[in-house]
Amino acid sequence: MEDDAPVIYGLEFQARALTAQTAETESIRFLVGTQSLKYDNQIHIVDFDDENNIINKNVLLHQVGEIWHLSASPADKSVLTTCYSKTSDSKVVTCAAIWRMPKELESGNHESPDDSSSNPQTLELLCHLDNTAHGNMACVLWEPMGDGKRLISLADNHLQLWDLQESSSKAVISSSATLEGKGQLKLTSGRWSPHHNCTQVATANDTAIRGWDIRSMSQIYCIENAHGQLVRDLDFNPNKQYYLASCGDDCKVKFWDVRNINEPVKSLEDHSHWVWSVRYNNSHDQLVLTGSSDSRVILSNMVSISSEPFGHLVDEDDLSDQEDNHQDKRKEPLQDSIIATYEEHEDSVYAVEWSSADPWLFASLSYDGRLVINRVPRALKYQILL
């Protein structure tokens, strides 16, 4: 089989929630949450066996409701959070909870179980992040470098920092902040920065992006009209501490240096519809993934703003007189480019995620329940490594 060929896995339900199993660095594993109104919802644990190019899956029941957001503990392979909707007093509310998967499933194994969908197991509820007073949960963020004991939840216009206690069976709010201003302010997404000792978080609401210092729970910057329409997703550059990527309903992907918020460092307009998801590669920050309602996934090479621009370091001594023509080449600025456009989806791509175990591998999820696993083209991989 061709090394770069995609591997496709179809869920029987619609889905929009995807995460890599962050604490799992040995096996390639993704978690997918379903959205079904008629049936019990599920979390699919998808293990990718790289050598044989096959997918093994386990299914866990998530009986409390449709899953809107999923996030895996950075410290404990078995722990995850879901934001899910449920009906109470004929109103639909979005809640969040912390769960533990069964012991035998917590690390990726490539032993394919007997078809587990016939008797799926259930998740163990550790605790609710009880926010009924604070409106609907948009997402839950784990402290990136932490011990899995601190989380932030975004609910309507509230940002709350939670401390987990007693083996995650109890969550206590340690501090919170409220978004002030006119109108119905609603946080839609956020990202916890891995830099500055994990003291900063970025949030999106409407067309604005805000930075917060969670020690004082105060706002440190605000990019008022970051996008022409709703901001859908954010991601921090893992290697450059002030760099942040954003995407939104104006079909654009923008890159910001948060020290100078007047204009983006770069702006891309490669998608033809809303951009739902943007992700920096965890190891090579020039590689950026985006997923959109145009059903496409785009892998871009953002060399000009990366921490490791390759292909322009030529040793002076290597240039003899005959090689003068190389001189000009060396002065050319680095070109950002689209590496590949992936067309395996037929529906809106709501989420893209890099594997935590293999920096060259990523997954994308479209609303019709199609999960596609792809690799960075080999030629580019070697260009970056060599």
C-alpha cells in the first residue's frame, strides 16, 4: 500500500468532536465523540496501526447526550472531558464532565478486540464541572504541561479555573473571570498557551480574540475584529511563545504576534467556506492544518513565520565563483505554500488534530462521521528532517 495513502474510518453517527490522546506518546490514538439525537452517544477510541495501515477501534457509551467537545488529559491516558448537550425543563443546556475509560482501554494496543460495538463499555463518571449557574459550556481546556489537575472551562461569558482533587472525583472552582461588555457575550473557543509557565489563555468570542493572565484572571490583550465574522478556533505556536493562529467564518486563517495586535503577521484565504479548525504541528511549527465547511483539509507550510525555516542556510565557503548563480537563490525570501489539499471528505470538516505519538500523522473529522487519517507527504518530511 502506498505510504501516503489516507485511511478512512466511518462512524455510524454524525460527529464533530475529535482529540488526540495527549498522554499517549507510544501509540497513535484519537478519540471521537458522536452527535445522535435518537441513540446513545459514543466515544470511539481509534488506534491506528502504522505498520499495517489499519485502524482498530473500541466504542464507549456516553449516555448523557450529544458530544460537542472532547479533550484528553495531558497526564493520564484514561481521563477525558466532554461537553455535551442535554434537555432539562424542556431547555437544551450544554454541560461538562470528567470521565475515566476502562482500565484495559487506557493505552493504545493493537490487539483488535472482538467486535466491541456489539457490547460497548461505558465510561466511568468522575465528576461534573457543574456550571448550571453559568450557562452553556463551550469547551474545557487542560493545562498543557500540567499534572492533569487544572482545567479551564468556557461557559457563556465566564472563564473558570478548576482544581481537580481526590483522583479527579471532585472539581473546585479556584478562580474565574467574566467577559464584560454590551450584548450577549459568549465565549466560543479557547486555547491554553504552553508558554509563560502556562499562565496565559486565549479565548474567542464573536469576532474578537482575548488573552488572559490566569494568575490574576485579568485580560492582557484584545484583538477586537480579529476576523470579519465569528472566530471558530485558536492554536498557539508550540515553539514561538507569542504566536497564535486563528480561523473563522470569514474563510480566513490568520497568524498573530500577540505583542502587536494591530494586524496579523500573515493571513491565508485558501478555503472557500467557514474554517472550523486550525492546528500547529506539535514538533514542526511550519506545518499548519486547517479544516473547513468546504469539505477540505489543507496542510500549509508556513516557513516564513516558523521557528525552524529550512532550506535557506547556505554556507558561504561552499559557494565558489562558478556557483555565483546560487547567491541570488539564497537571498530569496522563504515562500509559504500549500503542501497538500485533502479531498476525502464529503461534508463539513469540523476538526483536525495531529497525533501526539507521530508528528507526521494527522486526523480529520467531518460531520457525517468520517474520520480520515493522513500523513505529511514523505518528500516534505525528508526535506524538513535532512
